[in-house]
Amino acid sequence: MSLWGRLARFVTGKDHGARMEAERILLEADFGVAATEAILKDAHDQTTLEAAVVDLLGPPPARLARADRPPTVVLVCGVNGTGKTTTVAKLGHLLQREGRSVLLAAADTFRAGAAAQLKVWADRLNAPFVGGGRGGASDPAAVAFDAVQAAAARGIDTVIVDTAGRLHTDERLIEELRKVVRVVAKQQPGAPHESLLVLDATVGQNAVQQALVFAAAIPLTGLVITKLDGTAKGGSVVALRRAVPLPVRFLGTGEGLGDLEMFDATAYARRLVRAE
């Protein structure tokens, strides 16, 4: 049954029990307390429910920035298990389809096999790759530095930097991320031009805490929400957008290279409310 199908008789009900049941349905869908209260204040039918969700999701996000002088530097961060490295590859594929050339940089020098994983994706994209280890730089900031330098030398217009999957409670790793930001900023004016945080839709309110910590550590420009193909808890996107004043830029909807879509609040609200 669709979200509206489950909510309809309780939203239109006037007694306290109906209100509590509507709250329960929305909270189980991971909307969070604040978004749930806002929705129930305005939603009276399917149309107003969709409108309330769109309003909470905010205005349409801008397209990814382009540096005045290439390369554009896009930093991708997040905790382990969010699909961050796969998102880097998907984003590279999306930009290639727009006619942009990309270089992938594996600045995750902490996780065994991280660079090799990204190298496989780079090969599939036929994109140049810079990584650490085996004679290369072992410091994440040094890898990012080398990547920007290589892109400039080869005339590549976008560098996508995959950073180490950090526990948002690990201050040492958060500081390493800050160092990457400082290094690329000194090397390329305005860099990083985009700093995207990848969050897993299935972890619910924990994603809100992750977003708050990362946003306090570095100047984020947007969110990428992954694993929406495997969860009915799509309200987490609304909760995130309300808790963190950052636009949702992309949605990850599967494991394939093409499974990354530009975020559209109206389409998302319709799918969230009406999908069975």
C-alpha cells in the first residue's frame, strides 16, 4: 500500500488516536519528528501531502559547479558502507555523458583494496586514475594534490576525489579530510568546487547525525542519498533536508553506472507518496 494509502484515514481523522497513528506511520518511514509535525500540519489529502514533502525538500539544486580555470575539483566523503566509491564512479559516468572529461583519485589510503576498487571503475569508464601505494603517495592529501596536478597537465576538466570512509566520530580521520580540503584549496583557486556527502538512506536518523558532523567539519555543498532502491524508508531524505541546510544533489537508485539521478523534489515526493 502507498504511503498515502496508509495515512489517508488517519490524516483525515479528528481524534487523538488518529493523529498518533499518522505520526507512527511517518516516523516508521523515517521522516523524523520535526518533518512529521510539519507534514501533519499541512497534509489533508494526497495532493497536499505531496506539496508538503516538496516544500520540506526545498528548491531545486544547482548543477555541479565548473571552475573558471580547469580542473574542477569534486570531493566525495562519507562513512564506510554508504556506497561512496561506487557513487564516485557513477558521478564520473554522469559527467562523461554531459561531455566532461574526468579523472578519478583514490585518496582513501586507509582501507585495504580501496584504490584497487576505484581503479576498476576508472578502467570501466576509460578514465585516468591517480591512487596511492606501490610507489605512489600514501597520504590522502598528497594523492589529491597529485590528482589535481595530473588533471591540469593532461587538460582534464574534472577531478573526482574519493576520500577515506570515515566514522563520523573519528576526529583523527575528520582532521585528515580537513587537510585534503586545505591542500586542494592552495593548489587550485576555489577548490574543492563541490564537496558532496554520501549518506545511506537505510540508516534513518543516524544519517542525520553523520551529516551534522561532516557539515561542521568541512564546507559541504550537497548530499548524495544512496540505497533508495532497497528501502521503503524514503522519509529519511526529507528528515535530512530539514535537519541539514544542504541541497540533495543526487539519488543513488542501484548498483549500475547509470543508477545515479539528479534530484527532483516534485518527482521524489510523487514517488514517495504514491508508490505501492
